[in-house]
Amino acid sequence: MNNSDVISEDFEKGPRPPRSASHLPLECIFEVKEDDTIKKVLWDPKKDLTKFVSIHDSSLRIWEFDEQMTSAKTSHTVDFSSMNESLPPLTTGVWNPHQSEVAIGKECYVQGLDLRSQSQTFNINGAHSVLVRALDYNPNKPYQIASAGDDCKIRFWDLRNTTNCLKQISDHTHWVWAIAYNRFHDQLFLSSSSDCQVNLQSIVSISSGAFQYDERENDDGSEYEYHDQLGKPTDGLVRAYDQHEDSVYAVAWSACDPWVFCSLSYDGRAVINRVPKEEKYKIIL
């Protein structure tokens, strides 16, 4: 691996001293104290800082902040145990960036929930053969969602027809804990697993940019010089990152730089990487 692709790593030894006086310590604004386990907290992807969602073993709760954002109270609660006493615990969830909907994972299933009416919007039975651990919506295609689980597989679905998945990836050798679409270029896709590995995938064939690469030409009708040299983006594993020594539980893309991403493992190590230049140039040139 090119060391220039690694920006920084290894925060397990504790925080570094602040570089300037502008670095202030984190301040606790409020706490959410619940009797049951909080599996995940979801912020509104539309950047509305007035509410968030917490996912528990058997319920989903919608919270609203007060005007000063010093406290929050529950506005709605969806109790899944009241619907079915034998319901398995919820495992994960993701907020749809295109509408007021949350997708939740439970056992082998993926279900959608309208946050306004608390009604079911979709159901993918048998999305995975075992536990579903991770979900993410495509930020640029409203009806596309990805799921991953303990079967070591990642599957992509069109919510208008969930009979069969659009695509399946099987590059991990243990449970897949986290997945993430790139918010700027949704053909770039991250996944992390208990196999201590982070995979960067190209899924251009099912992305919002699937057709643009067939039409990229100069004014004189000739293809770009660099495009001739690098070729078009294609589906497949771009790079596997093996910098972690323990299970990798989280991955995230930078909110401001589309080519930077971070991964976090159980031992407290955070690693920040860049998309390889070769893949970057295939996309932008």
C-alpha cells in the first residue's frame, strides 16, 4: 500500500495535545438515559438538528430537542414487542436521506418504517441467511438500499422490487459490521468486518453514474487522454485495507472531502485513508 494514502492512524494511545488555542474540549450538552440498551442513534440526514432517532432492542423512539438544545424528549415511540411478542431484537437502522423513513434490521429481515404514520413501508424477508448487522441508503438513488450481515455478504436492493437483490459482494471472510456509500460518488462503497479488514469497492454498474462514463467525450469527439490511459471505472474490489489488528466496527466518509474515509476497530484504533489516485482519476477525468 502507498503510505501517502494513509493520512493518520492509531489513536488508541489517547488524544494528542491541541495544536492551537482554537481546539476546545468536548462539552456534554445533554444525556439520554434509558432502561433498555440503545443499539444505535440516527441523526436526521437532512441536517435538521431538531430531532434524532434511537433504536433499542424492541422499540424505536423519535426525540425532539428544546429550543436551546439542552434537553430532548420523546415525541413518538414505536413498540415492536406489542406487535409481536416473539419478535427478535432489533440490530441496526438507517435514516432515509430522501424521505421521512427509517430502515431497521432484525434477525434476517430488513423493514422500512414511515416516521410520520409509523406504518411499514417495505419488508425484505430473508435479506440475509443470518443476522443483519448493517444498512445504508444510497444518497443519490432514492430506492436503493444496501444490507450486510453475519453471512459475510453485502447485498444491494431496489425497494420497488425486492424479490432479488441487484448485486451481491462476498469479499469478507467474517461478519460485516459496517457499510457506507460515498455521499458524493455513490459508486464508491466501504465495508468493514470482524476479519480486521476494510474494503473499498467500486459498484459503478448500479450507481447514479452508471451511464455517464459511456458519454464522456471532448468537444472534438475524442476521448480524454487520461481516460484512455486509466480506463473506465468498473465493478470490483478497489483496495483491501489490513491496517487493523482487531474487528473493525465502523467506517465513515468525510463530510467535506469525498476522497477521505475513516475506520475504527475494537481496540480503539482509528485509521484515516484516501481513495487511491488511480480510482479517483477514473471517476473525475
